Amino acid sequence: MTVRSSTSVVTFTHPFRISGYPDELPEGEYVVVVDEELLQGFSFEAYRRTGTYLTVKGRGRRTDISETRPITQKALEAALDHDRTLAAKASWRANSSPV
């Protein structure tokens, strides 16, 4: 089985939560790793996602430690969408002038 991994960085501008985890995470940059496996039997290369992981850095005196948390793509997209909504609302409020 051939497996490939890709890495990207996402940025949250507000504290956020990921479905399935009780703690709130601080705003900042987070590394996302996506694992995919090669599907056999096709005349072209096709991959299927097998896992998505969010790397969470330690806080306080534990900044030298990081944790890789399995998440769903849907939960990650929901958290990013919520963050964008909060950012848009904050921008709108900042640019609105009182009447």
C-alpha cells in the first residue's frame, strides 16, 4: 500500500474548539497533516484520504511538547468557517460608523 502525506498550515484569528475535544484552543497557526492511500486497480493515480490530523502545541511551561490530534475534515472546515465568520463580524463592527 502506498501512502502519502501532505502538510499545510491553517491560521485561526480567534480561540476555537474542534468537535470531539473538550478544550478551547488559542488563536494562532496550526499544522494540518493529511494522509492518503493510493487506490489500486485504476488506469490513473487516485488517492483516498485516510486521516486528517491537527498539531496542537503545548501551552504555559509545556511549549516544548506538541500533540497530534486526529480530526475529521468536516470538523476542521467547520472551525475555520466559524473563525472566518467571527473575523467578518469584527471587521464589520470596526468599519461601521455610529448613526
